[in-house]
Amino acid sequence: MTDTAWIDAALASARPQAVGALLRYFRNLDAAEEAYQNACLRALKSWPQNGPPRDPASWLIMVGRNAGIDEVRRHRKLEALPEDDLISDLGDAEEQVAERLDGSHYRDDILRLLFICCHPDLPATQQIALALRIVSGLNVKQIARAFLVSEAAMEQRITRAKARVAEAKVPFETPGAVERSERLASVAAMIYLIFNEGYSAGGDTADIRSPLCEEALRLSRLLLRLFQSEPEIMGLTALLLLLHARAAARFDSDGAVILLEDQDRALWNKALIAEGLALIDKAMRHRRSGPYQVQAAISALHARAEKPEDTDWTQIDLLYGALEVMQPSPVVTLNRAVAASKVRGAQAALDMIEPLAPRLSNYFHYFGVRGAFLMQLGRDEEARVAFDRAIALANTSAEAAHIRMHLDRLMRDSNSAKVAR
């Protein structure tokens, strides 16, 4: 590492715990964030000379807390003295609140911070933005760039989220066991959404948005450390590991999408795969399956196949069937149809997806998959119509280019057939 790289790494690692503790103390997201930033500035001055503290998070909490109190006192310098005394006594009051919260099975300040970002009053877009800003420490410019929106729009999104948190007085809620379980599911969903924002990026935006995958994986590992015996969190982490392991093989040099069966498996990250496989095996031993575990098991079957033809499509079809029961969705059925086409043929798969047309009429992947099935069945004109619709609905230039490749193949095959006749 460079002279300052170790400081950046230490600050990033300590951030969730430090901001969480400062939030518990100051009861305000902006105040906690400002206190943490002040502590970071002091760390940048102090640590290069004195070396890193034994516990960077504790150092930042202590310095941030003192800086925050000084800031409050400066703002209240014209108020009566009892107000200042009240600030000095906040420690005992906060300690009592912390004990009550921790007694309600919150793991620590990090978990409380994650719960705050995933408060049910916040829409998903605000949850993600707030988590990336507060927990991960990305600045507004970085988040806006990753989501392909303006800085002003992202700043407004984060400001609204903070305002809702303040109005709901989220930091001092003490939810019961059922609500805690629901909130944990929201945290997992938020992490999964962050990952998908990066994973679904096309070749032209992959470099910009792929850091979201890394951040989601970091947050998932963080959550797993807090819930080490929770099989669904194991499943979520395994799923992200196994998906992210394919990153280097998902696009060609021109940024075009490479389908799973056409990817160079030598480019897959073996270390991430090994970690993911071990984790999903551990999760399955709990015999409490859930959607993330099932999706991870599907990815595991792909990862274990040395060649595309080694893939156990029958088992993947069964797993998607189980996922349909747990999490009914036309998209899940669409994915199952791809597996079914490998097991029972293109016609059976086409029969599965035809009823989905009304609900997926504006879904790019539906028409891409439908076109592929029709092409396999030799229904070229219908396939061409489906592919044209897919191109019109493409979210990225990489998706459109991938469909055009199918159209070009269809045209070549059609011309070859005419010549043969």
C-alpha cells in the first residue's frame, strides 16, 4: 500500500461501526456523518505521524463524538447553561438506550445502521442510495454516476431519505422479533438490489457500475458476520460470490454480452467460486431453505460444470420449480423455461412462457428468450418479430447488440437455406 492507502482502507473498514455509534449518540444522520468526517480529517493529520491506532473504529468514534459535541456547543453558545449540561449528560442516557436496543437482539451499531437505511417508510431507491452514502461512504457523485442520474437528482433522493428517517425517529425504535425479521429481509433485499444494479449493467456501463457489485458483496459479508448462523444470509452471500466470479467472462472486448454457455470458464474467479460453494453447502445443511439459497444452488450447479454440456439442467429445472413456489414471479418462470428447454425441448419451454406475455409485454428478456425458442423451432419469421421487439426494449447497447447477433445468425441461416434450394 502507499503511505495513504492504508489510511483509506482503515477508514472505509471502520466507517459502518463508527457512523452507527455516532448516530446512536447524536440521533441525527447528518450530525453523525459530519462528526465522522471531522474524525477522518483528524485521522489524516494524526495517523501518518503517530501510526494507526490499535482500534481505528474506537478512535474515530471517540474523536467524532468529541468533535460533534464541540459543534453542538458552538451552535448553542447563546443558550442557557442547562442546555449545555444536558449535552454533557447525554452519555448516560444514550448508554441506557443502547442497552435497550442491544437487548432487543440488535447485533451492534452496524446492524442498527443497516436497519435504519432499510426502514419500511423508505422506497427501495432511497434505501439503496442512503445505504451507499451512509454505510458505504460513497459520495453523491459516485452514486449518481453508478445509477446514471444527475448529481442533483441523487442529492435530492438522499436528502429526502434522511428527512424521512428523521421524521420517523428511526434510530430509537425497538421493533419486536417479527419486525426485526422483516427488517433483516429488507436489508438482504437492499444488498441484492445494489448487486443487481451493477450486475445488470451493459458492456458500455460495466466499468462505471461494476463497483456496486463489489460493494454489495462487502455489505453481504458484513451482514453474514452479524448473522453467522442464518442460512438465508449465507445463501445471499454465496449467490453474490458465484455470480461475481463470472465478471471477467461476461463481456467481449467490444462490450457485447457473452451468454453463460459461451463464456470462457478459465476466466471465472476460482477463489470466489470455492468460497461460494463452501458457503451454500453450509447453508443447505441447516435444512431451512429460502429463495437466496435456491438461487445460489442454481449458480453452484453452473459453477461446478467444467463445460456447458456438463450442466445438470434437470436439477436446475427442479430448483427453479421450488423457487416458483417460494417466490412466484413471471421472471422466475421465464428463467425456468430456459432450463426446461434444455431438458424437454424448445416447444415445451415456449408453452411455459406464452401465458406470461401480458405481464412481460415490456420486458426485454422475455422477447429475447421467446425469439431464441422460436428460432430453435424453425419459426424464423416469428423469431424475427420477437427479436425486433427485444431490440426496441433493450436497456443497454450491449443488450441490443446481443439480439442483433441472433438476427444476423437468423438471416445467414435463412439465406443459406435459399441457396441450398
